Amino acid sequence: MPRDLDLRNVISPAVRDLIELANLGDFDRTRDQITRLRGCTRPVNLVGHTHTRDAATGETIRSYSTSDEPTGRLLTTCGNRRSSRCATCSRVYAADTYHLIRAGLFGGKSVPETVRSHPRVFATLTAPSFGPVHNRPTTKDGKPHACRCGQHHADDAPELGTPLHPASYDYTGAVLWNAHAGALWARFTLNLRRALAAHFGITQKDMKQVLRVSFAKVAEYQKRGLVHFHAVIRIDGPDGHTSSPPAWATVDDLTHAIRTAVPRTALTVTSDTVGDHKIRWGQMLDVREITALGDGELTDAAVAGYVAKYATKSAEDSGTVDRSLVCRTCSGHGIVGGRIRDLCPGCEGTRQAEPLRDLPVHQHVRQMIRTAWDLGGLPEFADLKLCKWAHMLGFRGHFSTKSRAYSTTLGALRDVRRAWRLAQAEASRARAGLPTTDENTTLVTASSWTYLSSGYRPGEELLAAQVRHDVAQADRIKSEGEPWL
């Protein structure tokens, strides 16, 4: 090899950056930071410090500053729940959601096991029809038959969920339904309590003294681009999961109240431009009893896993994109500047981060996005922020919600995980002969943190890719039971 060959011209930027990281010193610490993230795709970069001392003695127990890090910053997980954005963090979110739902089904996480004896059902509430679409209808015995178009579609056929007659499909109604789905659910829960009280022949005020209705739900996108909700609905005592409901409240009573409340629940959206629209549930309603573990077809564990699976999904599962379409340069205003304003150089006044016509989506999805964008420009729909949520086809609610007394909370689960990590750190300090704390020690902590950026350096991305590969390999071996090769 010629001596005058400049290797900078043949080594990739990522490898050059990896070499620079190795030359910074304490490369093991840099690699350890990335390993602890377990493959997070876009970590948060922080700078700052934290100091913990004993309030009585003034002795410093712990001290940390990012100035001591080889790269001068601390990497933390992004915490994104969507699997399309970060598979690692979405797995943590799915696990937390699973335990949250599971605790409300058969106890644990500060929830008593007696909750398994409470009347509970698994309900699926869907959107109405806004026009016939291509589908795969089946008979009662599960045999498929032809779609309305006369064809038998495959499971992965791209036309599934798309309108048979796009020109007459009610796109405006579909987008407005998505935009109001969260409010419709809130109205349903009110009507459910009213229907239950009327069924028992008592007032709602009196019913609160003897029982309450708790729930946990997740939203799922159908192929036609509309959300529907899967929910665990349960009757508790007046104090929630810690108290037992009256013996005369049964699953049949709860089922009757749900089937009564659903058709009575509706919202009216008024508009001088597109006319009034009635927002209500569809006719497809499924309510099934949840049985104890192993005692029936729909068990506690099956429901918990089913709900957690959908907690990490998003609108992209219906064929849309997973990013906002609002121009970041002008925040969707189309103009920039103060007193003297000019067209935004980023979007040239369109307010769009990228032209809607160029999105790599199906025509049906593009039309829903375009409809949401157009409706977002109307003053009567300004509070819906439809342009911001156009990539979500108008839906702007939370994918996973629960009532206050259903079970534990995601925050409580994170606190337990944080306490476990602190205990591990204390054990490591004890093994190293460093000062530790006990239960009776009063601590004073002073911290200051500043957001720096998001993502990896090119060399760090190589290390993160290796971590993701190792994690995926370990998961595969664990699931398949294969020996390490």
C-alpha cells in the first residue's frame, strides 16, 4: 500500500467517528452508555449534573456530572411508545401496559387478587360505515366468501379497506369521526353509568355509594383508516379495585348497560361549510365476558396480551406515515418573520413539510390526509388541530387510557423500575467500598439538566446497531429455544 494514501478518503465517516471516540479515552464507558440503552434508535442527549448529600452530616453520597463523560453528555432513552419509531422503547411501553392491564384483571402491583371475582367484560366498539369498502367477509363457520366487488381478496391485498366507490365515500365524515372518537368514548362512559343506574332502578348518586365502573382501553386502526376501541370494563366496589362490588351486580347487568349505552351515545358536529355531522358508534359491537385463567376462551392473560399488543401500534399500521406533515420552519403558518413577513422558505407557503401528493401511501389514505388538512383550515375546526394530526387521519386521542381506579399507573411502574435501579447502584457502590445510604437517611439532591440534542454520533450509531443485533439475536434464541451458536 502506498505510504501517501490518505485513509480518510476510503474509511466511512461512521468508522472515522468511531476511531475518534476510541481516542477520547475510557471507550468502555462510551460503549456502556449505549449498551444500557438496549438499542434505542434516537436517544435524548443531556448535559448537566446531580449531587446527593446526607442532610445531617453534609457528606456527599453521590455526585455525577456529564463533564466527566468522555463525550461530555449523557444518553437516555427516547421513551417513544411507537414500534415504528423505536422498537426498544416500545417494548418497554408494551410491557408496562401489559402489567397495567394484567393487574386490573387478576391482581398484582398493589391490586388485590380479589379483583378477579369482579364482573368484567371485553368490549370492542367500532366506527360506523362511511361507504362500502373492499373486505374479506366470512360466514359464521369461518369460511370466506366473495367481496361485494365479486373477488376473493387475499389477506395482504392492498385494496382491502379502500372504498368500492371513492367518489361517493364520505371522507369528511370519516375524518371528523376520528377527530371526535376520544370525546365519543368519554360520552359513552357517562351514558354507561346512567344506563347501569337505570337498570338497577337507582340514581347515579346512590349507585356511587355501592359500586363504580372502571375501564382500560386501547385504540386500533382498521384497514379503512378508522379507529376502534378495545376495552376492559369492570364493576368494582365504591372504592375501586380495592373494594368488592355488591353481589347483585353481575356480568349480565354490565353487558346490558353497555348494549344500551352504545346506541344512545352521539355527538353533533356543526359546520356552515361542510354541514352538520352526527358522530356515533357503528353497529358492530362485541361484548364478551372475561373468565378466570384457564376457565374459558377469553381469559385474563389473553386479554392483557391482546391489549398490550395494540398499545405500541399507531396510524402507520393503516398505511399512513408516522410523522407530522406540518412544516417545522413556519410551524404550519406558511409565513415567517416579524413585522415584515415572507413566504416560508421551507414549504414555500404550503404549510406542509412535504407535498401531500408525494407521500408514499395508498390513494385512499392520501385522500383522508388531504381531507383532514383541508378541514384543518376551516375556522370552525381550529380547535381540532387537524393539520397537525393529518398524518393520524384526524385521530388525536391517546392510544391507551384507563379510569383512575382501574389498577396501578404507568408512573408507579416507572417508579418501581427506578427504585430497582437505584438499589442496584447502591449494591454496586457497597461492593466498591463507596459511601451508601440507608432507609433512615435524609437526602438532599441538587440537579440541573439541559436538553442538548437527540440521536447518536455516526460512530455511536455503529455501536447501537450492534446492540440491536445482539438484543434481537437473544430474543430469537429465547423464543425459539435454540442453543447459542
